[in-house]
Amino acid sequence: MSNVSCLKLISYLCTIMGTLLDIGKKPYNHYGAYLRAKYDGKRVFKIIVDGNFTCPNRDGSKGYGGCAYCNVDSFTPDSARKLPTIREQVEEGIQRAVKGYGAEKFVIYFQPNTNTYAPAHYLKALYDEALSVAPEHVVGLSVGTRPDCIDFEKVALLESYTDRYDVDLEMGMESIYDSTLARINRGCTHEELQKALGLVQHSPLDICVHTIFGFPWETREMMLRYADEINRFPQIKFVKLHHLHIVEGSIMGVQYKRQPFHVFSLEEYTDFLCEFIPLLRPDIIIQRLFGLADQELLIAPNWGKGKSAIQTYIDKELERRCAYQGSNYQV
């Protein structure tokens, strides 16, 4: 019996006993459940590290100003911005995760900017330093990057850690349309993502792609086609689904203030997810359904809810509409 069929059966039983959410099941493959199963129920927490990288569309290699939606401070925690060394960032992050969340195991997550945008020997020094902190409790390395900053040498470097850690390579797909990528000053094309995915086709790395939904010139039908593109790459294990944020310090922030444009309400975004998630290949693990920006930097959309309340609202609506991951997936 397929995962989708199992979920439908459980859902039927829960009409008598309760809901899927009541028994800890969600209508999609979610990252929390994956981590609990993989690490024997241990609490696993990502520790965000800032390696002080830049991006090729910031430093002049491909352009200036960065992606039009981006202000890196909007998703970088204070601890990563203020602490001067990699070691101190990891130590502080672990302390906060243990005290605040009861974390027991940790994934080191190089998140801000482009974390493969340097020579391989330099990258190795940074990754090694981060992984040397609390080695008995660190189980993984996650590296966020752009598809045009991946090559054989960097793939080989990341693969060299897979005998000791789970290694997650996260690439920003953002949109599947080159017209959108050009309009947001991305500095790379969808073809470059396809080439990068080709480099890791048979790799032991866990591949994650990141998408942004809600660019105002993309229609709902255009955004739903993202699922077909993700589905056709079996090497994609994880996805992060985000809605478009408009933040201070970004190009789109200036544009929005001059002439506001439509952004998703929580209800609209949830409605979209209820159609998108059933199209998604059922084995893919969803790390995130939405993103959060620093409230001090967020211009729009302000949903007026915290992370937990947003998650609960989306999960309940997906379940209410029987929007199971993969239920409309076609091979």
C-alpha cells in the first residue's frame, strides 16, 4: 500500500477516533517526523552559521545588489550576525537550542548568502571548524548555496563528509522561469540548476531545493508547474516551500513602497498549498511550508500570527480538504 493510500485509510479511521493531526500524522512528509525516525526520537536542531560569504550577484561577478527580494539580515539570527568566529556561533547556537528547545542532536547549517562561493580548501577549513564543536552530538552538515556555485570539486568536498554525517546540499531554485530569475536579479538561469542537479544525480548527498511562491507576475498555473519540475529529478529529497516576503533593505521593498502589489494572504497561500502539495511526488520530504522574516524588517505580508499558529492553520486546512501529498501526482 502506498504512503498516500495509508494516509487516506488513517484519515478514514480518524473520522471515528479523531484527526490525523491528533495522532501526530500530517497529510505530507514533514521534516520533523523524518528526523525523529532517523535519530531514534532525539530532538534534532539546526544551528545556523554565518561564514561571512557574499554572492556573485552582490560582489560584481554577475551583478550588484543581490536578489531583488533579499535582505540577508531578514533570515540571519542575531547570534550568527554578532559572534565573530564559527566556533563561537556554533557553541552559542547549541547552548540556546539545549536551553530553549531541549535539543539533543545538531545539524550545522551554513545558511546566509552563498556558502560554496569560495575555493574548496577555504570551504573545508570553515566546515571542519564548525563540525569540530561537540562532535559527539553533531549529526549533520547543511549547506545553502546557488546552483551556479556548485562544481565537481565542491561536490567531492561535501561528499567527503558523508561517511560521518548526513550532508544536505540546499540549492535555491526560487522560480523555474528564466524571465522571473532575470527580473529578480538572480544572476543565474534554471538551466544552471538543472546542470547542478546533474552533478549530484548519483551522489550520497541529500539534495534540497528552495522555492518562492507569489511573485506577482506569475499566475497560479505557472506556480503549480513547479511541482512537475521538482518531481522529475529523483535526486531531490527535500524541498523548502516559501511565500514571497517583502522586507526592508531589499530592492522589492523599495518597489513595494512606491507601488504596492499583491502578496499572499495566509488564506490565499494555504489555498495554493492545498492544490500544490497533492501534485508533489509522495517520497519528497517537506522541510518547510512557509518562511518567516524578522518582524522588524518585514513589510508584507504580515499575517499577524506566530510560527506555531501559522503551521497549525495550514496543517488543519490541508487535512480538512484531504490535500494529501502525492494524491494527484502522476508519473
